[in-house]
Amino acid sequence: MRAVLWLVGLFAAAVALALFAGDNEGTVTIFWPPHRVDLSVNLVIVLLVAAFALLHLALRGLAALAELPRQARRWRLQQKERAVHALLLDALVQLSAGRYLRARKSARHALAREAALRAAGEPLEHAATLCALAHLAAAESAHALQDRALREHHLQQALAAQGAGNASGAARPPAQELREGLHLRAARWAVQERDPAAALAWIDGLPHGAARRTLALRTRLKAAQQAGHTAAALDTARLLVKHRAFSADAGRSLVRSLVAERLADTHDAAQLAQAWAALTPAERAEPELALKAAARLAALGGSAATVRAWLQPVWQPLAQPGGLTPAQRVALVRALEAGLPVNETGDDADETRRAAPASKVAATPGGQSDDATARDWLARIEAAQKSNPRDPALQYLAGMACLQRQLWGKAQLLLTQAARGLQDADLRRRAWSALATLAEQRGDEAAALQAWRQAAQERVEPISHRLPGS
């Protein structure tokens, strides 16, 4: 369409020119005494146009001639700038290839070229960013070569170059990102040198938004782990999991290990309870963490009611076949066995409750007394054993509960069945020991001797299968 319009316009101009010049009989007379020159109007117009074009071309030529020195200077500056950029790129390439001496040499040459341009009064527009990157490449090479003094020198020079660019107003928008990158790189160097205090100081110097980036959080996590700040490391790991910095399995494993470490670092029951309350419901429902927390609380002298309350989320998987691993099932059985109350029956129980002072009556956070929660647990154990009558772990636990409630016949039946089906050697030994005690109480010396013999033949399982902290 545009070509058609141009063609139509060209034809219109040709027609107008033909109409004007074809019938134009005007003349232009020039008197130059003693001469007279007569020219047609058409020729005068052509001569004027030609003179204008010639004058324009002459002026353009003179301007180009006057511009030659400036263009030459600009070309030389461009070549020097390209040489600086080529040296910086070479430094980065050599650094990525692991040729640290060549990378440092190229970075130094780039800095020398830039300094020469600045001294000649021809500074680069982005000199601050270029110098900071060259110093960073040199510092990275020095770090790889274990030259800490040279690395710190180039790092400070990079920060100074970036700061000078901000002060002079020549900095571009990426200047803030460059400064954050320098801080992050310095923090990672400190982590690699196992200097967590310096790493955390560098990260704390970042703005709030930059400190919550994945790279900064990963560095903070490593520094907190090195410094032994388990609580800070756990909070950082949760943020990383939230940002999907790890896979689902890796994130759960990391958080689980940090929670276990935090629980192990507690020194009294109150501190352990505070650490347990700070966990999320999903973390408290982890069987491994619940078992470790219960074992740690029992070791610190915590109440049995609290131990049972912490183990309640793990109880449901135990009552279901395949809900827990064999090691976790054994650990849970041991923890519940240690927390089973000694219940009296009949008049003895009433007399014991009347004789116990009010300060000894423990209450759970839900408002129920320790005795009430104990009865609930005994009922749960009995119901679970009845629903899974062939489960040796539940048979053993129910047998021990009956033994403590002085239900001798039922305890003997359950423990006998459990002793024949348990896979854990230590639990089998305990079951045979309990059966031997029962046989001695009823005066069956032969049965007691046989049970003691069976208990002596069992070997205690390796420590790695035991409940952590027990």
C-alpha cells in the first residue's frame, strides 16, 4: 500500500512539473554591464537546486573533516574499553575453569587498564561496576589459593569501588545488587573457613529483603549450624522448606535432624517443654521426634504423664500394623513401659489416694489428673491389644500393664505369647524375666528356672536400635 501511494505521488509530481515547465515562457535577465544574459526560468530553478545541493555537500564534507579527530579519539577509547572488557571476561572464564593464577592476572590487567583510562581523563561510564567485578574475581581466585590477606584486600577494594560509584552518582540500578552480592560472597567464604560469626555479620549487613533470599538463607543455615545456634538454624530451615529450596524428603530430614539436635541440647525439663511447645503440630507428630523428646524428658526427670502425652500422636501408628518401623515400635514400647503407672486396686488404691498429699496429685494440661490419664492409657493399650491380638509388641505392653495392675494370670498369658513372637532380644529378655518373677511368686520353681534360663540366653540388642537418649 505504501509503494502504491509513493507511485501515485511520483506521477502527480511529474504531471505538475510537466504542466509548469512545459508552458513556462518566462525568462530571467541578468544585466552585467556591458553584458546582458537572458536565462529561462526553468534553467534558473535547476541551477539554484544544483547550487544548493553542492553547498550542502560541501558543508557536510567540512563538518566530517572537523569531526575526524574526535572520532579517532572515540575509536581509541572504544578499543581500550573493549580491551578492559575482554580482560574481565577472560578473568571470569579462567576462574570458572579453575585456573586461578591466570584469572587473577587478567583481573589485575583489567584494573590497570581502567586506572590508565581514568588517569588520562577518559573514565568509563560504568567504571565502578567493572572495578568491583574485577576485584571480586581476583578475591575469588585468592580465596581458592588460600591467600586470605590478598582476598580481604580485593574484597575491601571491591566494596570501596562500589561505594565510590554510589557517591559519584555514576552508579547504575544494579549497584545495590552488586553490594549484596559482595556481602553474600564474603559470607560464603567465611562459612567455608568455618568462621560463623563473620558469616552471620556479613548476612546481617544485608537489607531485609535480600536477607530472605534463598542463597542468603542457605548461608545463614550453614553458619548457624557451625555456631551451634540450633534454634536459629531451625527457623532458617523452616523458611527454606517454605520457599521450596529443598525437596520434600530432604526438607523433612533436615528439619527433623535440627529438631532432634535442639531437643538434645536442653538441660532441664522446663527448657525441654518450652522447646517442644515451639514445634509445629506436624513436627510433634513425627514418631522419631516424639520418641526422642519422650526419652529426653524421662532422662531429665520429667513427669510420666507428660511423657505419655507427648507419645500420644505416635500411639495410633503403633496400634496399626506397619504404622512404624521395627526400631520405632521397640522404642515406643520401652518408653510407654517406663511411663506405665503402678495402679493399686480395691481398698489399697483408695487408701493410697487418701494418704497422698495434694501437692503430689499431678494434673495434665487438659485438666485431667495423672491417675485419670493413666487409666486412659491402660484402656488404650488393652483395646489395641484386643484389636490386634497377634501383635507381639502390644502383647508385651499389655502384659506389663497387667503385671503392674497385679493381674497375674492375664499378664502371664500375654507375656508368654509375646516372648515367643518378639523380634527384639532385649524385650524378649524382659518378658522372660517377668515370667520368671511371676513363677517365683506362685511358687513354681521349675517354671521360674526355665524362664530365667531363657532370659539369660537372650542377648541385648545393639545400642543403635535403642531409643535415643535412653
